[in-house]
Amino acid sequence: MSDFGFHTLALLVVIGMVGPLLTAVPRLAIPVIIGELAAGMLVGRTGFDIVDTTNPTFALLANIGFALVMFVVGTHVPVRDPTLRAGIWKAVLRAVLVGAVAAVLGVLIAEAFDTDHAALYAVLMASSSAAVALPIIDALGIDGPQVLSVKAQIAVADAACIVLLPLAINPSRAPQAALGALAVLVCAAVLYVVLRHFERNGTRKRVRGYSKRHQLALELRISLILLFALSALALSMHVSIMLAGFALGLVVNAIGEPKRLARQLLGITEGFFGPLFFVWLGATLQVRELIDHPQFIGLGVALGVGAVVAHGIGRAVGQQLPYSVMAAAQLGVPVAAATLGAEEGLLGPGEPAALILGALVTIGATSIAGEVAKRRQPVEAR
């Protein structure tokens, strides 16, 4: 389907409904994102090849979805929680230990599967996903010092690995990627200072009230302007828009995200652009290449297991094992790596699908660890 019109958009929205439909089956317990990826695989290169992922309009809409997904993820990191900030140094220590173990495992896995992506594998295994782990923790209703500590660790690992990914996936362009990442982060810091000033002098409150009275959604419009401008800067500096979206989300969260803006962002992201991105990503993956290159199935499993093992080092410094495993959940970084690898030809045939497979392994492990933590908590409380 080379042309892209409303008929294509209607089809993509229908395809994206597979995620919520699968989630509605309690016994399956399949995350929405997994269903959307699977549906994309079915209609993309792996399956019937119905949609053209190279279409510029489709790719642009998918990139908007990616930026919005990371923006929402950034707004969900609890940076304003004082108890989380109190345990930040312990979280940093555990994240550093996890990174050290992941670096060793990355070299071993790269040697075992004869690739030169040891740095990329290390970043993947050291990463965490606030978008996956925090909703699981909240849904289970578990709390306490261990939970706050692991939330801080997830936030630290998520932010650090998002910054490190562009440097690791293409080491030959590391200086340029580092400069681009620095430019995006500096702009995000400037935005924080400006927005905080408007928050303190009451300008933001007046704009919010005016927008609400006249139904203008001005905060959403301004947020999108900033997001697209920061994403344009990231692309011009050859940095993933993942960093732009995540950094802006942290800025908005640190200032204080109004509930009205949160609902609006959630609506346009989860209702359209987010599913569109994950369907596009699934459609770009060539899972059949895993059959032609079965060693990459082993690579995906090794990355997933390696991430769980690396995060398990937290047990050595007093963290309970279920919480260590929950910190291993991955999503944004593997998705970004697979997207960049597919777009720029940095990964071999089947390797992007292997990265997603590794993320799925960690999500499964996190779900199991969450249930174990929930069962243990009443006993520990007594």
C-alpha cells in the first residue's frame, strides 16, 4: 500500500485496536504494546506486507508518536517525590553496579554471537523502563521504602541509558552524538528555568485559566510546539527524538504537570499516535529473519536474561531480589535501538527483532517479580 490516505489511517487505527482487545482477555495478561507490535508484524514486512513503512507520511506520524510516547514517559517519572529524592544516592550506586555488570555481559554476549555491538548490549541490559515498571508497581498496590528506592533506581537508569544510547549504537559518531545530546539537554534546562519563572510569577496559571474558559487547550498547544522544536533540534544534531521527548517530559513534570494537560496528552498519545508508532515499529521488524538467522533468537533471550542478571546485583547491596528484577524492565531504549538500527542500517538482519525479544523477556520477568513482591509484602509488614 504505497499511497497514504484516510483509508490507510482507518486501517492502522483498526490494527492498533488489537492491543486493547488482547488486554481485555484476563487470562492472557498481554500488555497493550505487545498486541500493537504483534499486529504491526502481521500487516508489515514479517506478515502480509499490507502497509508501506517507508512512506514518508507514515514515518513522520510514527516519529510524532515516538516523541509523544517518550514525552508521556518522562512526565510519569516521579521527580517531585521527596522520598524518592532522599534515596537517590543509593539508587545511583545500584545503577552504577548494574552498569558495570552489564558492561561485562555485553562484551561476553557480543563475543558469543560474533557482533561488534558490545556497548549497545551493555546499555540495553543496564536500562530500565519507567513506562513499564511504574504502572506495574502502581497496579499491584505495593509500597514502602523498597518500592520508593526501586522507583528512584528506575528513573536514574532510564534517564542515563536514554542519553547513552546514541553514543553506544554508533560509536564512530559518538562525539557528534554527545554534542547533540548535550545541546538537547541544555535546551531542556533552559526551558525548565523559563517555565519555572512563568509558574512562579503566575503567568502559567493565568494562561491555564484563560485557556480553560475559552476551551483553547493552550497548554497542550505550547507543549506540542516545544516538543516538535526540541525534536527538530535532536534530528538536526543526529540524536534520537527519544531524548527530546523524555527530556521535555521531565521538565514538565518537574514544574508540575496539570491534570488537564495530562489527560489531553494521554488522549492524543494513547488514542492515536502511540498505537500508530508501535504498529509502525512492528511492521518494520522482519521477524522472518530470525528464522534465517536463528542465532539472533538466542541473542534476544541472552539480552533479556542478561538484563535480569545484571539488575540482580542489587541483591548484593541489600535490595530484595523481586525489586531488583522489577528494575530490569525494558521498553523505550530497546525500541529506540531497534528503530535507529532499522532506519540507519546499523544492525544486522534479525538483530532489531532480537532487541525487542530481549525486552519482552524482561517484561515477563518484571510481571512475575511484581506478583512475588506483592505476596511477600504483607508478611514483611507484620
